[in-house]
Amino acid sequence: MSVEQLLPPSSPGMFLRHRNRGFTAYITATAQTLSTVRRLTRSVPVAYGAAADTAASAQLVVSELIGNAVNAFGDFVPLVIEVYVVLGRGIAVTVLDPVPELLPQRGDAALDSESGRGLALLDAFAPGWQIECTGLGKQLQCLVQQ
């Protein structure tokens, strides 16, 4: 099976595109689209040679970022998620949401807490993460290092 065949066909609420060493998902956040993006975040980078433990960490980061967007903006928020392997470095993750004025707030929660752990988790798994506000929304970019 080729790497491109790892991507399921597009469906209502989800348009997937192959990109160099990864994928881009344009989604409306639902339980089904989030589950698919999480699964792809783990399987596609491994198919491109990323270590399984790095892909597992990227999956955790993606889950946290998407969960934060859904908590902040509600179900059906439109998101763009990009996940790809950066050879010799790790897995790049970008999540774009449509609300640039609502920036993440640092909480006091421990990494094993149910909520409030987002930025601490990013600090642990993807140090050096960045936020860029654009006319389209807010884009959080990070690199989960191998």
C-alpha cells in the first residue's frame, strides 16, 4: 500500500489532502473527524519513517490542540490540521482555528489533569511552539522532536 492510500476518501465535514511527507485535513470538528485525524497523525508519519513514539507524542499534541479548539469554540468549529515529517528532526504539527483574538491561556494543571494542561503539554512535547494570527484565524505551529 502506498502512503497516499493511507488517507481515506473525503467525506462530509472532512477534506483530506496528501502533502509532502504528511497530510492536511480541512475539517468541521465532530467526533468522527477528530478520531480520523488522530488516527492519521499516528499512522501517516510512521509510514514516512518517523519513530512510533514520536508519532504517539504528535497524536497527543494534535488531540490536545483540537480539543482546546472545540472547548473554546464549540462543536463544528472549522479547523485546518497539517501533520508532516521533517526529516531528521521530528513531526511538524499546525492547527488553524478561525478566531485569532482568543489566544491560549496558561493553566496551573498537571500533565495528567483532564483540563488546563494544553500549554504545559506543548512545552513538554514540542518546545519552541509558536502562534501566528492571520486574517484567516490563529495558527499554532510546533515540532514534536524525535
